[in-house]
Amino acid sequence: MDQKSGGGAAAAFLSRDFRLYQMARVMVILGAEAQALAVAWQIYEMTHSALALGYTGLALFLPGLLFMLPAGHAADRFDRRAVILTCYALQIFCTLGLFLLSWFRLPHVWPIYVILFLIGSGRAFSGPASSALIPHLVPKEHFVNAVTWGATIFQIANFAGPALGGILYTLPIPGRLHGAAIVYLFMIGTLLWFLLLVGSLRVRPGRMEYKAISKEVLLAGFRYVMQKQILLAAISLDLFAVLLGGAVALLPIFAEDILHAGPRGLGLLRAAPAVGALVVSLTMTVRPITRKSGATMLVCVAIFGASTVLFGVSRDVALSLAALFVVGASDMVSVVIRSAILQLATPQQMRGRVSAVNSLFVGASNELGEFESGVTAHWWGAVRAVVYGGIGAMVVTGLWSAMFPKLRQTDELTADALLGLEAGQPRAS
């Protein structure tokens, strides 16, 4: 690490390894988002089935459910940097498989699901290791700033990636390289860039967990989360709020049938939450949350739910865009606070396993949230599904505020403050 103090809004970037890691992340996220678009478009061209598209989320989610415990153990048992490098090296072969399927234009869709399952397996192991690596890259006083910049960079890449994927997919390239194939080649390039930069990091976290693998060791992360009220509250609040209130999966219905905005309107609707999240994350690098973080998180989740309801009842494109902007902005505040609590309230040797539990919860809220949105929209219609989901998110916020007073009382985002507040909480039996 280059420096331990100063730096202002960009304090985290004083650390060489953090700079390199974020340069690696922004490219690989761009590639991953572009690849996700290419996979979805390719599957839909082959099947013209919405259900076939839904299976892509399931293929990516299942590995997180199956491998949560061993993935967390691996992040604590082995050098986290080495785990990340191994997972992304294997992903190159997966993307190469997608490229070959596209190149030879095979008519079957099931091999794509197999490859997506393998990519999801790699993410299941790399996710906890990546999350647990961040505290090694910056001084502890710069950690919240690092989390905020990490979220900002993710939003930039998340916003630009699909657009870039669409441009690459439609390039007028003759022959078999046209379409998905060129996107997959781009993804391979970003993966190689990622491996080069992460391989040049000086940090060597080493082994954090020295106990041999056992049922007790594997379950330690889950038990730790269940025993710590602040951690359990923060992670589960995000899970249920996004699971109930997520409206992204239904945006095509709103764009086409309710707002009558067409494909361009859909693009604006999809971009609005990312723009809101980006604006707030940039603001938080200058004016970070220093006090009343728990209460702030609860208020922002309530705003998330209310904005979702407003979007559901809106019949005006401008109002809908404004509502989605607030949805993304409020969600970003919650994400930064939860990410900081996750790492700061967890001992270093446990961060991999606790991050694995968090990864499962986040995956459930996103991928299963899309499935939940589809099912409820099928039952009640898209408008009622979104409105009821937003109301549900607000109800969850009120319940969590009453059930988890430690979260409501959380003030400063520092390890000493969080662990000190948690110290008075008895262990779960």
C-alpha cells in the first residue's frame, strides 16, 4: 500500500493494488455485461421463448446455492488472489466454448446452459474471494471509500456493458464472426486483461483459516451471520426488499404495453436505475456516510419500495424514469452500507465464508427476484405485481426496524463501532 492517510474523495486510489484491481474489474465487468446480452439475444433468436431466457438466470444461480459452503471455505483456506485467478482462468475456457458454439452455429440451446452453469460455478468461488480481498488492498481508514468506488465502477461498467455488447453484436462483419461470436472474443480479451492485472498485484493474503475442512468449518460463515444481528439484518433486508420490489424483469412489459415507449423507451428505463446509482455513488465518494448508517439504510430501503410503487402506477414516461432513478439511487446507498458492514463486522479469517453467504443472498434477490416478478406478473398482471412488491419492500423495512434494533442503532461504519455494538448481542443458540 502506498499511503495510509489523506487522499480525500479518491483516498482508496492511493493504494497501487486497489488501482490495478479496479482497472481489471471495470474491463471484465464490461465484458461480462456484453456477454450476458449476447447470450440472451442468441438464445432468444434460437428459441423465441421467454422461458428459455428465464433458464439463463437459473443456470447462473444454482451454482451459488450448491457451492456456497465450499466456496466460502476456499476463500479463507487458500490465498484469495490465487482463487480469483484460477476461477477467471477457467472462465476463459467457458467463453471459448460459447464462441465455438456460435462459430459452428449449433442448433441446440442446452450446451449454452451447461456453460452458463460452469460460469456460475466460477463466480460462486470467485465472488467471496473477491469481496474478502478488498480489505487487503487499502488501509482500514480507506475501506468505506474503497467500497464506494468499487460500487461506482461496477455501475459505470454495468451501464456501458450492455450498450457495448449491442454495438459489437450488430457490427457489419461478414461471415461467422458476426453477432455473438465477436462479443465472446471481446470477453476473452477482457479476461486476459483481468488475469494480467490481478496477477501483478503485490498483495499476498495467504491462508486465513488453518483448520482442516469439516462440517463445522464449512458452516462457520452461516452460523456467524445467524449469531450477529447487524450482519443478519443487513443481508436479509437487502434480500427480501429486492426479491419483492425488483421491477427490472418486467420493464419490457411496461415499455411496450403500459408506457407505449417502444424499444428506445425500454433502453431508457433500463438505464435509469444505473444512472441513479452512479450519481449517488459518486456523491458518496465526496460526502461519505459517517453517522447513523443503520437508520440511513432503513430509510433508503423504504424509499426504494415507495419509488417502486410510484413506477408501478405511473403512466408517464418522464415520471417512470424519475421513479426508477430514485430506485437505483436508494438501492446504491443500501448496497454501500451493507458491503461495509459485511467486511468490517467480520473477522479477517471469516470474511470468505461470510461473503459466500452474502453472495447467495444477493444471487437469490437478483436471479430469483426475476423469477418471482415473472410469476406474480402472470398471476396479477405487471402493474399489480410491481405495486404489491414495492409495498412488500416497505413492510419488510418496518418489520426489520422493529425486529433488529442493532441495525437501527448502527452509527459509524468502522470495525470498532460495529463490533462494539454487536458485543452486547447474545449468541444465537
